[in-house]
Amino acid sequence: MTILEEMEAEAWHILTTIYTYQRLMEGLTNSSTRYELANQLVALNALLECW
């Protein structure tokens, strides 16, 4: 894998992480039950831990 390919892969990883983070944050405000809210918080925490 060349340096350019590694940079592209890392850029895509960053972009998809940001997109997922934004969707999860939107989901927090739309949670109708505490269980949905808890699921969103767990998913958000897992995403931030792997960052």
C-alpha cells in the first residue's frame, strides 16, 4: 500500500466517523424512550472509544 493509498484510507475513515457521529447526535434528540436514548449513548461511546 502506498502512502497516498494510506492517506486516502485514513481520510475516508475520518469522514465516515464524523458522519456517523453527526447521525448519532441527531438520534439523541429524537429518542422517544429511555431505551432508545441508552442505545444511542452506547453507540456514541463505542464510536468515540475507537477514535
